[in-house]
Amino acid sequence: MDLAPAPEHPVPRRRARIVVVGAGPAGLTVANILRAASVDCVVLETESRQFIEQRPRAGFIEEWAVRALERRGLADRLLAHAQTHGACEFRLAGERHRFPYGELSGHRHFVYPQPLLVTDLVGAYADRAGGDIRFGVRDVKLRGIDTDRPSVSYTDPETGERVHVDCDAVAGCDGARGVTRTYAEAGQAGVARLDYGIGWLALLAEAPPSSDCVVFGLHPRGFAAHMARSPEVTRYYLECPAGDDPGNWPHERVWSELHARLSAAGAPPLTEGRLIEKRVLDMHNYVVEPMSRGRLYLAGDAAHLAAPIAAKGMNLALHDALLLGDALVALCTQGDDSALNGYSEACLPRVWQYQEFSQWLSELLHGTSSGDPFRAGIAAARLRRVLRSPTAAAAFAELYIGKGAGD
């Protein structure tokens, strides 16, 4: 007796106007803008919700970005709980030089770690607005992005099935190691890169801040930085060789170097504490240009990476997301794709302005430890100019806080 062949299981297929790949600050901001405009979208994230809400990341947010989130109803907890900073301090040759950029620019930094912002944005999108977000997806692939009928497929973590989502456009917000950037680079996009040739040992210490502002230590043994994160936790950075092993930095060595590189006359002593994070960040930047391919639009670290030298990364991601979210709403509600067509051109001036400032500041911060007397002399000259020239000080303050950058 012949048996009929088993019926094939149809591949699950659905439609959403927009697929957002990646649930970081950029992707979640785009998703919230779409949801507020009643645009059907789905967010795909390879990690779990718990992971993205706890992933350690810095959190210096420029005031223009905070106000933009506030206008969209996405900054309530941030405004209620964030500390604000309007000054930083340079320490060189045992002397302290305080720089009041808030007074000069009229803008401040808000200290709000990225995991808290992500938690707020996930809550606003998924919990309060009922937005569709899929965590733990695997093997995300894009198809048809050069046509007007793109689609995204992924493996469902619970069923193991492939799911296909047809859409009008894809927002690639999955970071430097995500898949969407590879699709842009496979098209006409070029990638401009800069490798600084150094690393930063990123540290989190269970210790209260030892200063009321960011401190930059310019020292022959290497750059160091102190950044308040909360009343109980402080972020520190130590310059180290690129590719260094965090295991080379035991507790005693870390604190010995921090004390040495951040010492200055009259400075309060550092409060030591247990180190709850140690990882080495290799300092490099890149820019994908254009930041789009067909119906794929990159935002945040998928489009450009800014080393944490000037704390620009999350701010650039938010700038991209605000422009991209509004452009996608115009497409979906008005059939107007003009903003999408000009999206990359609108983003890149600020991207390049931030990259230029990061490179300039890197020479100021690392020249002293370069081993090159010429670079060390240039770094000292740059710092003197910023501290002594009102015109240079005003320009530095506006670039540091991102006021009107690239607009």
C-alpha cells in the first residue's frame, strides 16, 4: 500500500511595514517613533531582553538628544534620575585644569547609563504601547533590499522555524557586529576606517565617584579617565596596548595606575572599590557611506563607530534614529520617500563632525603618553589654547557637547 508523501509545512510568513533589526538605543528609538505614528513594525533582537537591559555601556547623553527624547515622551525617567555635568577636568604634570563647558555652551551632559535608557525604551515600546519585539532570534537574513519588496527572515528561538517578514523598509540598527552592515557594504557603500593603535581598559568600580565631573588624566605612562556613573559606581579607563588581556590587570595594578595617572595637587584621593567589569576596547573608528542601500537604512554603530574618546557613540545613534524614524513615518503615512532618499546625506555631516572631534581630542589625550616628544608638545599646546583662549574654549565647549554639530 503506497503512502502519500507527508505534506510540507508552510514557512510562516507575515507582513510589517517596517522591520527594525536590533534593539539598542537606535533601534528602539526608531520603533517608538513608528509606534507613536501607528506604523506597523517588528523589532528583531538576537539577545534576550534581560541581556540588553543589563549590558554594560557608558551613558553620557548630550542635552540636545535628551530634549529630543523628551519631546517624544521618552525621557521621563531619564529626567527624573539622571545626574547632569557641565564641567570636566584635565590633569597634566600634577596640575588640575577645570573646564566649565556648560557655562560656555549653555548645554550639559546627562549621566544615564545606556542599559537604563534601553530599559526605558523597551518598556515604552513593548509594555506600554504593545509593540512587537522578538528576542533571541537567530540567523537574520535580508532579501530584496534593492527592490520595493524587501523582506527579512529569521529563525524563531522557540519553534526553530524560519519566519519571513515582508516589509517596505528595513532599519539596520544591530551594531558593529550585526548583519545589516554587511549588506550595505556588499552594495555601493564604502567604509572609511581609522585605527588609533591603542586600547583602553574599561573598568567599573563599586566605589563612589571621586570627583563631581569627568576627569582626563594626561600622563606619560598612559591616559586615564574617571567618569561618574551613579552615586555607588564609577567608570574608569586606562590606556593600554591594543589587544591587551584584561587578565594582565589585577586589582592592585589597576588602582596603582589610576592613582598615578590621575594624581594632581589638591585633588581628592580616589576611592577604591571592587572591580565589577574589566574589558579592553581597541580604539578605532569607521564610517559606512552612504548609510543606506536600497530599502535598507543603517543607524548607530551599524553605520559608524566612534571610539569612546569623546563619548559620542550613543549620541550619534540617537541622532540617526530620530531622523530615520521620522523619514519612515513619512513614507508609511504619506507615501513620501524624500526624507528617506536624503537620510544618509542628512546624517553624515554630524557623523563626520563627531569623528573629527574625536580624532582631535585623541591627540590631546594621548600625545603625552605617545613616547614622541613632538606629539607630546602638540598635545600640551592644544590644551593651553583651550584653557587660555576664550574663542578656542567656546569652540571646544560646543563640539564637546555636540551643540549644533554638523547641522
